[in-house]
Amino acid sequence: MINKVRGSEGSISMDQNPDERVQNHRCQLLDLPWEDVLVTHVFCYLPLRHMVSLQRVSKSFRSLVQVYLANCRKFDPAQTGPHIPKEAFCSMLRHNQVLHHLCVTNCSDWITDKELLPVIGQNQHLLRVDMRSCVHLSRHALVAVSLSCPRLQHLSLAHCEWVDSLALRSLADHCSDLRSLDVTACRQLKDEVVCYVAGKCPALRSLSVAVNANITDIAVEEVAKKCRELEKLDLTGCLRVRNEAIRTLAEYCPKLQSLKVNHCHNVTESSLGVLRRRNVEIDVEPPLQRALVLLQDVVGFAPFINLQI
């Protein structure tokens, strides 16, 4: 007599050997719950380029990858390689409305408002946006970010010379929780708008206004007084910043950890010394240390000098 156990999938003979029974009920990857298991606990650990390649396996895998792309919280095209085609970018983000982190730096050669604005408009939970060096965008992209992403905390606009004062004011008005802002080489910006941002975004912890000769002590002092939680400040190449601003920074920003003042020729050790004694990381060596390094380069050895004297 053959004993059988019936289930929803049919009958299993108890006289079958174990290997046969396992083979009959082998679980395939696609049999697992897609959104609850594969997307949430498996695919989140795979590089994006592997996910893109997985679409070529079959129609089922293509559908699964589309579900993943519609639910992913972080999109960084750098994970797919040095460049991503425009069509691929638009296709991958067409149905996503839950992004928290968006980086389009690797799309800088071609991305315009036409491709970016629909993505920004349908992702109102963005916390971090990186648009560094995206020279083909316009001020409308920044306005769209400010209007669509009220929870934004981190924004990089380095080397985006299209950024102007009105667009940055819009950002400050709508994104008061901003924690870090990088406007390196945004040369349209002047003291007034930096002061405005400081007043509207007091939670700023990291700020870069580097490579901008328009920035003076006025902006630096206002940032110091309004942003007491400031930890990192980049003033590289801000030629008009002087010692007075650095002293104000030392007075009002007790949490400062890093200061960059390379090529700030009016900033000297008389103001930086106070911050050095607080172990603030400064990208400019003390005068004596610079002299020793220069001497070592010229003579070819390091003189035995007691630096503690």
C-alpha cells in the first residue's frame, strides 16, 4: 500500500526517497515574496549595476527589477558605472516615489531640467540630493527641490554656476531643516544670500562657500552667530575673508571640527591659533611647520628641531 499526503499542490508519496521529495518541491528565487523579502532583504545589498544586468535574464526578472527600482530609497548612478544613458535613467526612476537619496553627478554630461524635474516632483521625501557639476541644469531645478522636498537635509550644488540668490533664498524658505550645504564655486552668490540662508537654516552643520571671491567677513560672521551647531566650514579661496571673521567663528561655534582656509591670504596664525588649541582640523599648516617642510624639500632632510619650544 502506498501512503500519500495530500496538500494544496497535489499528493506526495511517502515511499519516495528524500531526494525526490526535495526535488519535487524545490523553491525558486522568484517564488519568494517580491516586495516583502526579495526587494527589502536581498536586492538592497546588490550593486545597482547587477540589478540592471538581472533584467536581461527573463521577463519575470525584468518585472522584479522594476518593482525593486520603484521601491528603492537610494539612487546613485555611480553604482552602474562611469556613465548612465539618459534613457536608462528615465526608465529606472519613472515609477519611483519613495526616494530618500538622489545623486545625479554621474549624469552631469547630459542631465537637464527635462529629465530631473519629473523625478524631483514625484519624490517629496528626499533627504539628500547631490547635483555637483551638473552644468546643464538651471535655477528651476533648485526651485523644484525647495518646493517639493521640505524634509531635505543635505544638498550639494558644487560647481553649479547657474545657482543664483533667488533660487537659494527659495531653498532657505522651504527647507529649514538643512544640515549641510555645498555651494562651492557658485560665483553668483554674495554675502547677502549666505546671511539669509544662515538665518533661515540655523541647524546647518556643514557649509562650503569655497572658491567665491564675493564672500567676505560679513557672511562668515553671520554664519558663525546664527549656526551655533556648525562643525565644518570650507572657505577655500575666499580671498576677502580676514582674521576678524575667524575670531568670530572661534567665539560662536564651539562644535567646529574642521576649517578650510587654504588660499585665504588675509587669514593668519593670529586667528587660527585659537582654533588649533581646540584641536580643530585646519588645512593650513602653522608657519613654522610650513617652513620646515619647505626646508626639507630644498635641503633633502628634516632638521632636528624641537617643535615644542
